Amino acid sequence: MPSNSLRDNVSRRKDASPLGRGIFIGLRALDVWWQHHLLTRGWATRAIETLGGQAVSTSHIISSTNFTGLQPYYGLVNLLSLGSSIKQIATMIFISEQETPVASAIIVAAFNTIINSVNTLLSVWAVTSQVPSTLSSNNSSNFLLANPLVAVGAGAYLIGILTEAVSEFQRTAFKKDPANKGKPYGGGLFSLATNINYGGYTIWRTGYALVTGGLPLAAINFSFFFYDFAARGVPVLDAYLTDRYGAPHANGYQIYASPRHNQHFLVSIETIGSKNMPCGIIEMKVGIAGITGKFARRLLTHLLDAGDDSLTIRGYCRSPSKLPDFVKLSPKLEIIEGAAFDQNTIATFVQGCDVVVCCYLGDDKLMVDGQKLLIDACESANVPRYVASDWALDYTKLKLGELFPKDPMIHVKNYLDTEKKKIAGVHILIGGFMEPIFSPFFNIVDTQTNTFWYWGDGNEIMEGTTYDDAAKYTAKVVLDPEAKGVLKFVGGRATIQEIAKSYEKVYGTPVILEKRGSLEDLYKTMHDKRMKSPQDIYSYMSLFFYYYWINGQTFVGPELDNARYPDVQAVDWEGFMKSWSQEQIGTSYFALNM
């Protein structure tokens, strides 16, 4: 998010917000009626006179022969307010995707109504009004010629509002094309100047003011909107995009997006300190630490399959030889060899990355100190996001020491949340991996005897996701600059009894269900084993996981983020079984490969 010292007027979250949008559209439509009645009902005239000013004669304002009820000059003034409402309503309906809270809708609509009302009032004040001095000049053929400033203002208004509207519709059309997903837009009017839509907005507001209040009001409007753009709009976007993309890209390029309509794929590029240049594509560099691991290799596969030519991947590992040759030869992949605590090499690895994914798997020193070193390097290199090595049940609901293998995750998340301000942590929760559940390690399923063992009453929910589906979701998160914080994805939620029935259905084999005890018995058993032989960690670690996995404390669901990436169709427990033969499912964890 942008720095707290900068005020961002735009929500960065996409949401339909039907109530907020409806209120905004209604208020902007109501403004047309309001501006018209200020003139035709004499409200503007009375307001000027109440304030001690001299108003333009009513005969110069009202017309009994024109269908608008207004003389041509004031018909133009009214038309400018109508154009502003149509433009902003169209933007809300066809372009804007971000959240529109009710309060924000009211404030933005009120701001525009106030600005329009000031323009209308000043068009009636004799000191500032640009109305022709004689009725003979105030007709459809003469009133523009009578005051060239009005003609210039009307032309500037038309150019500005069309520039803003056309540029935004061009950009929206580009974004809606699936082939352009993840690509910034640098065509159309955006190829002429950065933030051209905001420039268009400033121009039409200035033209509007020139028509109604002459040069002084036009100068005030231009100065206000230009200053807001230069002093707040660009800096707040710079801070926002630096949070997402890191420091300005190399070779003197900096990225900006529209300050009024946040479309994070539609980014123009400007050479700092020079005139505007044509926009181009911003490449994304993904860093994967521990790239030779089982999960990292699945993630790498899906990133390479994304088919995005602007994507490059940089891997970090001790033994590049573990990667298949066809992967190492990919032009999208660069491998840096080094150890987890080699500070200098890690600094080289993260340099220039847009996101770094940690796929470390090891002891507490690696998982805590190794990740902290990696995070520190990312922060120093202005890497916007760090995907922690999680992919677990919801450990954020645990206390330190409860499920001890997850303690490193708690420490790393706390480190990112409390001690790091420049880098956004990303934590992906998936429940339990399905493949290991069927392996001998957990001792839950014996595929040789078709026996399922369980603790509790057999109705406890088990949340599971395959390695491949978790990697697919992670690839989506990596390529989505908006994805930050805790994200929850689960393939299947079922009880042990339901999983056993699916097993029978898929393999046509009767299942034996054996209860080992209550959850209280499990809790006592796992702690007794740990106390008796603390060094024999594998004799009790799976019991700790099983207990906290099913006792309801660490559920990832039922509210999930799966719908955020609908093209990922994660398999449930039964779907997972269908993808493996009965003979192979027990060893599916060990069969994970490229």
C-alpha cells in the first residue's frame, strides 16, 4: 500500500459494490437536474445576490423559445455539467472494477457537484460571467464568436473529456482480451503520454472553468488539479507500485498507472528526467529459493507453462544438477548456485526480482534463520513480495509449541508483519497435502489391506490439497501483484468415513475402518511418546499433525480464496484417488516429479 504520509483516493481492492455504485450513479444523475434548476429556477441568481454580488440579468439566462429553457450560453454551461455526469456514470458502469464504498461514492459525487455548482454560480455572477453583453449576441450563431474564451474553453472541454474517455475505454478493451492477461497496456492514447487520462481530466475541468468564469477561474482549476496530480497522484502511485514492483526498474524506467482508475495491468513507462516515450511491456522476474525441491519443481512447471513471454524465472539452490536438463535449458530460467546462508550470493539472487518464493524444507534453523536472511535480502533489494514457505493448515490459529513443526512459520510471519515495512508477506494455506496422507508416514491408510485408521469419532473434517493443485494456485498468486497476506485454497473437505467411501467407490474394494481412540486419547498418546523419546521425532510428529489437523483449531475453510482463480479446478479427495491406481496411491508422494 502507499505510504501512510500519502492520501490514496482510490480503493485497491476489486469488488462489485452494487450499493456504492448505485448511489454514485444516482447522485451524478441528480447533479444534471440540480445544475439545470440552479439556472432555470433562479436559485443561482438569488445565491449571488444573497452573497452581496450582482447577478446577470435574468433575460440573459432564461429563454422561452429554447427547449432547454435557457439562452444559448447557459445551455452550453448546462451541457458541460451533463457531459461530466455522462462520462463519470459510463466510467462507473463500463470501466471501474474497484471497490466503491458508500461513503466514497457520496464524497466523490458531492465533490463533482460542488465544483460544477461553483462553475454555474460564477457563470451567473456579473464579475466573472462570460455571457455575451447583448441579447443579440447571445444566440446560437453568435454567442461563441462574441467571446473567444468561451469557444476555446468549449474546445478544451471536448478534447479533454474525449481524451479521458477514449483512453480508458481503449485500455479496458485491451484488458478484457484473455490473450493480454498479465500484460500492461501501452497502446492507443497511452502511447502518447503517461497518465494521459488524468491529463484529459485536468484539461476538461480547466475548459469548463474557462467557459463559466474566464481566465482566473480556469487558472485556479488548472493549478488545483495539476498540483493534486503532481504532488499527490503520482507520488501515491509511485509508492503503491514500488510496494508491488520494487524500486524503479533499471535503465532509467519508472512505472505509473492511472491515479483515478486503478488498473494494475495497464501500466505506462516513462523515462525519468526525459520527455514521454512510447509505453512498453514490463517484464516480471520470479525468484524461487530451493528450486530443486518437490513443491518448487511443480511450481516451476506451472510457471513455465504459463506461456507469458514477459516472465523470467531465477532459481536458487545448492545442486542445480538435480533439475532435469530440459528445464535447465529453458531460456526463461536462470539458476544461481549457492547455500542458504551465503549472504552475498543470496543478495545477487534476489536482485531485480518482482517476487521471491521460498521453497525451503528443513530444520528450524533453515526455516527461520534461513528465511529471515532471505527476507532481509529481499527488503534491501526492494523486492515487493515474499511468498513464505508455508503451504500448511492454518497455523495462524496456533500458539508456539502446540504444533511444533509449524513454529518456524509463526516466527517468519511475525517477522514479516512486525519488523518489515517495505516487503509484503504472502502466506498460502492449503490444509494438508493429500499425497503424504496415503503414505506409510502418517499411518492412516494401508492400501495393502484397505484399512483406514482414525482418532476421534470419524466425523472430523479433513482438509486436503494435492501438491499439483497447491502449485497451480501458487503460480497464480505469484503472477498476481495484488495477492498479498494470507490466502486460503483447499481441494477437498471430507471426513475419514467419507474418504473411505470414496476409496470403495473408486477402487471397488471394501474398506476396514478401525478407531484408535478419542481425540483426548490421541492428545495423551502423542505427548507421552514425545516425553518418552523426544529424539525419535518421527514416532510422534505425525500424531501432532493429525491432532491439530482434525480438531477444528486449524481449519483453512470453509471460506476460501479458490474462486479468486476460477481456472484452477482443484480435485477433491475422490478426484485425487481417481488420478492414481490403487497400487500406486500409497507411493504417490514419492512419485512426485517433473
